[in-house]
Amino acid sequence: MFRIGEFAQIAQVSARQLRHYDQLGLLRPGHTDPRSAYRYYSIRQLPRLNSILALKELGLTLEQIGPLLENRISPEELRGMLAMKRAQVEQSLRAEETRLRHIESRIAEIDRQGRIEGFDVIVKSVAAVPFLSVRRSFEGMDEVVSMIRTIAQEGARQIRPALRDKLMVVARNDVDDEALDLDIGFSLTRQSNASIRVSGNCLLLASELPAVPTMATIVRPGTNAVSHSSFAAIGTWIEANQYEIAGPCREVFLEPITEPPGFERALVEIQFPVRRAA
């Protein structure tokens, strides 16, 4: 028989593993010296140890392996365990493939720009949110900016702070439509039938923005002259990671624009609903 260190060397495992298997009852020593407490193993125990190692390699836990070694699990039960493990491995592979595409898109961005732009795309789910807004068509960005400023000011004045959440712009533009079809308003902290009138005949009405299970998001500073770069970055990310746009784009102002840092510098989160490209 072999002392534990010798058997561990033959089996290419650690003595610590053998002690652990002994404690769990998976692989008892062939003999334990009553005086020295040294553990001794027989070479005939090697097949059982190899079975333990092979089942571990399949991803089974030691708690699952024990009954298998004693034939207390039927072939059907084993198949079910392995099918579950296969599903877990496949899910892990998909996650790693997604991570690989993220890495490749960042490398491509660096190769293209020669620098890191600092725009990090994050994928998350977004819950449904009450929305108090007006939908209008605009001929140009000057009209849009003027309306955003007006709604921001009137919303801050007319909507109770406990109800008012974030200033938002939802772009519902058709690719063939030159006009800017936008919803501009405030998300709310709870459902409400409130309505407010701003700028003459402009009335903000209550609705709800639907939940989005997969939203590609990016945060940019304000609506300054270079803010278009963030849209380009998120567009590149969507294409590189094999997604497609699945709904209207949202811009969420994370900071008020009626006070510093102001309209040009307030942080804005761009949100694009996406799904896997067919």
C-alpha cells in the first residue's frame, strides 16, 4: 500500500484533496494506522478516484458524485443531471461569446479612432415608467432645444417634486421622415392623471413608457457640439455585437438643466431598445 503522499503523486492529485474525499466518504483510505493515523491507499482504489475526477470534470458536485459511486442514481437521473449541466455550460458559452464581441468592438474602436473615446455601453433592462409628455413634430434642432428648455422650466415649476422624476426625450422618427417626431416630458415616480399646460396650446398628458428587457445605454455629457459622437459609439456597438434597434430611442437627463451644470453639460443617458439581429 502507499502512504497518502505517494498515492497522491501517483494519482496526480493533492494530499489535501484525498483528505477531503475521505471526510466526505467518497474515498476512504484502504488502511489507517491506529497509532500514527497515517493514511494508506491501495492501487486498486485508483479506478474509484479516477471516477470521482472524471465526474468532477463533467461539472457534477461532490455531493452528486457520492450517490453515483454507490449506484444510488439511475441512468435516467444521471442523464437529467448531465442535461442540466449541459444547459448551464451552453449559457456560459453564450455569455463568453457576448463578452468576446464586446472586447472585439472595443478593439475596433481603438483601431479606428486611435484612442479611447470614453463611451462605455451598458446593457440593462428598464422597467415601465409613467410619463408626462407632449408629442410634437419639429423641423429642426433649434425648435427642439427651445421646447426642451420650456418644458424643463415649466415642469420644475408645475410638477410637484415628489412626483417629478427625470426630463426625457423619446425619438419616434421614421427613417423616411425628415421631421423630428419627439415625445418630450418628465418620467414620474408613480402613476398620475396629472396634466400641465406649457407654451400656450402645448399640453403635457400622462402615459406610460413600456418596459424594455434589453436596453443598450451610454452616458454622455450634455447636448454640446460633440455629443453626436456618443450616438456613433452606441451605433458601432450595436452593429459589432450583432444587435438591432427594437424601438424608439430615449434620452434621459440625469441632471436638471434649469440649474448648473446646465443644458450643455448635464449628464444624459442615451437608451436604445435592442434585440438580437436575425
